[in-house]
Amino acid sequence: MARFFYLWGAIAVGLFVVGCQPDQPGGQQPEGAADRAAVKTAPEVAPAAEAAVDAERDVITNSIGLQLIEIPAGTFQMGSSDSDADARQDEKPRHAVRITKSFHIGVYEVTQAQYEQVIGKRESFFAPDSAGADRVQGMDTSRFPAEQVTWVKARHFVRRLSELPAEQEAGRAYRLPTEAEWEYACRAGTQTAFWSGDTLSSSEANFNGNYPFGGAEAGPFLSRTTEVGSFPPNPFGLYDMHGNVWEWCQDRYGLRYYQEASADDPKGPLSGSRRIIRGGDWYSDGRDCRSAFRYADLPAGTFYAMGIRVVMVPVGDPSLADLDAEEADSAEVRTQLASESARVDAGEGWPRWRGPRADGTWQGPQLGDDWPGQTLAISWRQPLGEGYGGVAVAAGRVYVMDRLVEPNEVERVLCFEAATGRRLWEHRYPVEYGQLSYGTGPRTTPTVEGDHVYTLGAMGHVCCLESESGKPVWTHDLVADHGARIPVWGLSASPVVYDDLVIVHPGSEPDGCLLAFRRQDGSKVWNALPDAAGYATPLVIESGGRQQLVCWTPSHVRSVAPESGELLWSVPFEVNYGTSIAMPIFQEGVVLVSGYYDGSKAIRLGEQATDAEVIWEDRRDLRGLMAQPLYREGLGFLLDKRHGLTCFELATGRKLWDDENQMTPKGRNPQATMVWLGDGDRAIILNSDGELIVARLNREGYQEQGRAKIIGETWAHPAYAGRHVYARSDQELVSVPLVPAAEVR
């Protein structure tokens, strides 16, 4: 044990005196300030924790320069009480937790330089050679936190770090903290919302200073990460426990886990698709940086706000066994191949993005109130490459896109027989994704019209193919031929057919945000708008006595004449990082858009085609991402990034309720696809765990009637056709009957 504590520069230290350094822009300290003692009065600590805070602790500097400080064993109050401001249900009840053994944890978040030392490459967004280079121009980001780190990569990092010869010689091993260890270390003996008190401003942490907490004054917003240690440490001597980047924990996420958690060294639920992240990030509101706030994401979820803080224990410590204790995914539905031949009838087809009317409504078979009633049986499954793109079904054929990287990198358009799953044809072409973020595969849904299918790949390849044979009619490389500028996450808006035109959204330069091609021969008819490409599919509406094409770009919500591209109206809406993703909806004369960072904006259209005015905005409670909002009988329903499924009045924006993340797992990027089933208040939903749900959505709340797992994790939009749902993941495409053939009515 002596070797463990003292090799590689271990030194004994006393109490870290928390301090307040001189004010700098965005709360940053002067060069080298992170290494100097600070002078600030700490908040009152819990009496039971005073000994832990005051105890002498060891700091170790390991072989890659990572500093780790000893956190003593102790007991603390974890979570939130009913009286705590902005507390979420999954933070309750507040309960006593005992950490039975001391552990060492990183004084700082793992930096880009340290990550590169261990993994061999720098993968962060905010780096000079990466997609976020313009945000850090002229800066040395080596001491910025490593980000774009998935949970899988975080696990890989701690394994590789543990395998370094110097670490093995020193008897040191590494893992991620448990959620309880993280909150214990963050609180550092305090019981307030933050270790520094019940308020938070951006002079104390790197977060969105426009939205402080607890009555603190608004402050600077850097809109990026910053050097680790730029703000004062907590009483345990830990920096950046609030803001900068989210920090992965070892635990799975459970919505109600606190109601059943062990009092001693809790390790999270045994099952669940999400892993815990804690601490908030550079874009979080202050409320999401609280010590008790819980968030989660898929283990493979990547984002330029996800980082690592490691725990060090002696080699052979029992806690290391948890690294390999992975539970198999629990299946609520036993997958089996149906012995009966599949029938495809009793419901509409799904020829394009968002269905037959492109509005998320579907007339299908009647599902009983006890649905699913019995095990759903998979009719057929086919292997598939990666991609987020949705599925289309028309005339007995199923269309989908994917990407392969071996033996060569290609995108494919695939066609299957709907009844049997037999592959009918494929069309492939070479691509190079390079550093495309979330670069798994295509994002769009094929659009089927008559005898042709129209597709758009992530890197700008647009194709018109014969729907029966897959034979190319015409193709364009929008980058090479039309100056398209590929956004960070690739082209994602599905092709829109209008009369004899097919319209795409590639952000071409100059003035080619939208391009219209003649369907028959691919000749360009018009180009319009100077905006960059967003990710939202344009929407055809009728208002002011004429047809309009509404397009949400990273800088505006605009409408053009679909036959000519003539601008009709425009409303400025600058969204951070270009995250205009969900297609606008148009109901009761109101256009609604909702985004991840900048919230929702409602625009009322007038009697004239050029009339448009903003009637309300909301950035606090209505912040959608990819999930397409729904509307019915005066109410809107969208998947808010924090609260889950949220109901609001379309006319006013007034929030009525949220489902506390019941419908789909809570996560940094929550996702579910929602479709109205018939004309009532029942929706059919595929969540990101691959669970198919039937629920009533109305003014009273979210009323789930049944759910069944039909596929693995997925963000892709399924197709509903006949009596089947066709769903895809990164590995397969499946056909599942919603009801047995005998029950179709």
C-alpha cells in the first residue's frame, strides 16, 4: 500500500482552502491561477461531514500528469427533498448514503492532452483540428477537458490507463465513479444546491450564464468549454464539478432508483439502457448543474459536452469487478420468427418522412385497450448497416438507407419485399464521411412517389431511382455539382415532392439553401435563400390563399413559394450550433418550431401569404431535439430535453404537464417517434430503447396502455403500413405485426 500512495509524486496535503480568484471574463482565472491557493468562505457543511472535509488527504500525480485526491469514507444526504428548488422526481427522496471506503478521484476533468496520451488521438470538438476549431481559434486546448467521449470510450480510457506499465508498477487501477461517489465528492460536505451555496452564476462555473440559478445575476456565456481549473475548487479540492462538461458515471440510470437504492455504496440499477452523467456542461442552465441533478445518455452517445473524471483504487480492488459485470438487455418481448406468412393490409402505407400526409398521422388497424395482449412476433428481420434514416413503405415494398465501411465505404439504398423481407435490390455509391459527427450513416427517409424513389445521403448524394428495380434515373453530387456545404451532423432533411419537383435542403452557396429539381430528369428549376443547411425537412402548407414551403434554417424560419422559390415571409431565429432539427408543424394558423438549445417559437400566419408574426417564445420548458412534435385539439406535445414528454397550449405556449421521462429514457439527447393512431387521442410511439408504446395523450396527462420491445436501441423513425410496423437499428430491419392477422378489423 505504501507504494500505491507514494510512487509517482504522491504528497500529503491538508485541507484545501476554498477561494475566490480575481474576476476574469467568463469566470476564468489568470494564467496559472488554478495552481494557486484560493480565498473564499465555504458554505456551512453538514455536521456529520465536517471530519471528512477537515481530514488530511493525499494527492497523487500519476504517470500522465493526472492529479487525484483522496476522498475519505463518510455518510451524506443524496438527492433532493420536496422543498428543494427545481428538484426533479428522479432526485427524490433525499436519502442517507454511506461511502464505506475512501477513494481517489481526479482533481480535474481529464484533459485533451491526457486523453491523447492514453488513447493516441485527440477526438474533441473544441480543438484546433476539429469541427469546433472556430470556437477556440488561437487557443491551446491541451488543458481543455476531453469531450465527445462516449461512456464506451470512457470505459476504454480507464482500462488503457490502468494497463500503462507505470500505473501497474505503482499498483494503481482506474474506473469511473459511481453516481453516489460522484455526488458525495461534489457536495464535499455541503447540503446546498451547489457546493458553493444555493445560487450559481457564471463567475463560479462554466455554464450558460444567461440562465443562472437561485437569483444570481446573469453573466457571461462562453459557448464552449474552457481550461480545467478555471474556477474555484470545492472543499474537497475538486474543480469544475459544476459545468464545463458532463461527467460519466459507472451506474445505469433508473427513474425511481432512489426509492429502492442501497444505503451502503449503491451501484445503480442492474438493468437499463442509459448511463448516468453528472455536473452539467458549458451550455447547461444553472439548474442542471446542481449537485443533485441527474442526467443520462446511451453508452454510445457522443456529444461535445461529455467528458470524464476518473477514480483511482488499488489493483485488485473489488469495485473493479463491476467494469465487466454487464447485464444482458432485458427483453419485454421474446423475439421469434412468426410461422405464419405476413399479411400487409388493414392500414395506410408510409411513403415518406412522417407518413402519408407528412404530419405524423396514420390510419391503421384498431388496437385493443389491452394491447399488446400477448407476445408480439417478428415476421421477418434482415441485417442492415448503420444509419439514423427512417423507413418508407409503399406498394408492398420497404425502402431504407444505410452505410457500410468494409470492404469500401459506401451508402446504400435498399428495397425489401414487405410481406417476406426478401431483398429486391440495392443501389450503392462511394462516400467519405471523414470527421462527420455522429457519422454512423444516412439520416433521411426515402420519398416514394409513383414509380420513383428519391433519396438524399448525409454527404449530399441525391438519387432518383426506379422504385421497382432500383435503376438510377438521375443523380447529383450536391457538393461537387451545386456547392452544398455539409453541416456538422450531415444532411438530414428528407426530399420533399411538390407537383413535378423534388426539393432538397443542402445549404448550397450561393443562395442555395433550398434546391428544386425536375423529378423526371433532375434538371435544376430553382434555388433559394442564402442560409446554411439545417436538419429539418421543409413542410408544405396552405395559408394566405396559396401553397407555401416552410423551411427552418439555423438562422431563420422562412417560407417560399414551392413552385418558384420566391420568398414569402421570414422570421429571424438564430439557433446555436445550427440545431434546427425537427420539422416545423402548422396547425390552427400557427407555425411551431422547437430546438434543443434555444427552445420554441410560435409564428402566426395572417390572411396574406406574406403575413407572419411571433406570438410566443419559450426556452425553459419547451426544448425539443429530434423528436417530432404532435398537435391535436389545441394542444401540442413535444419531447423536452430535460422534462420528457411535455404538453402545452399551442395558442399560448403555456405548459400543462410533463411525464417525468416515463415515455422514453431520460438522456442528454432523448428521442422517441410519436404518431397519432387514428383520429382520437391515442398515439403509437417507438422510444429510443426500441420499445413500441401505445398511450393516450390529452389534457389530463400521459396515460400509457401498453409497451413491447421490438428492436434494439434506435433513433430512427419507423414506418407503419398495413398492420405492421417496420423498424430499423444500426444492425437490422424488422417487420412486426401490430395485431395477429385474425384480429385485423
